[in-house]
Amino acid sequence: MIMVRRMQVMLGMLKWCLWIRLVRSSVVANNLFDHFHRKSTLFLLLLQKLKRYGTAGVLSYGLLNTVYYLSTFLLVWFYFAPAPGRMGYAAAVDRFLKLMAMVWAGSQVTKILRAGGALALAPFVDRGLSWFTVKFKFESETKAFAAIVGLCFGLALLLFLGLTLLWA
């Protein structure tokens, strides 16, 4: 019985390998690979432009990432895959990991949009960072940047752990 199952798995793997080889050699696959290569090149160009803004560019991209991850996680947690209620710690952590994998996969699709948005917002974030530095009396923009990054990570950690523990 076990040997039959192993043979089925091996045949499945062989079919998968042959299918990949067939797809790689097809014209459609070449066009698809070219399309993804162009998108990754566009993303790298956007990141290079974003680097010109320095700290404000990085902060702009980080703020958009924070907004994306928090909003998408909440949307998936409550709307797309609502939790059944009390499920225990192990099940809640397992659910959290699965949902974060879904959110991360979605982030790969929206990466170019977020980089473009960060590029558009960078001048505003630069002014906001200067205001934040003066308002809260930081010694430098670097320290204000670190404080904002810490707030973003703290908010995300609080939300992720809070929801996971509340549903445990």
C-alpha cells in the first residue's frame, strides 16, 4: 500500500517536471517570463527614483507597506476568512500564519503600485518628517524616522498579536 502511494507521488512529480519543461519551451511561457521581467525592471526603476528622496522615500514606502499589511490583514481576517470564534492558541497561530502568507502573496502583486505611490507621496512625507522632527523635538530626522518606524512596527505587532490572542 505504501509502495503504491510512493509510486503515485513519483509519477505525479514526473508529470509536473515534464509539464514545467514543456511550458518553459513554449512561446506563451517566454512571453509570460518577459512580462514578469519587465515588471521587475519597472519596480527596480521606481525604487531607484525613490532612493533619491533618501529617508523620506524609504519612510514613504514603509508607511504604505504598513497601511497595506494592516488593512489587508483586517480585511482577510474579518471578511474573506472569518474566524469561527474561540479556537485555541495553536489553531489561532496556525490561522495567523496562513493568513499572513495570503497577505504576503497579495503584497507581491501590489508591489509596483505601492512603489509608485511611495514615489508620489515622498515629497509630502519629506515635509511631514520635517514637521514631526520639529514638533516632537528630535535631534535629527534620522531619530524621528526611527521613531516612526518603531510606531509602525509596534502598531502592526499589537494588531497581529492582539487579534490572534483574542481569537485563541
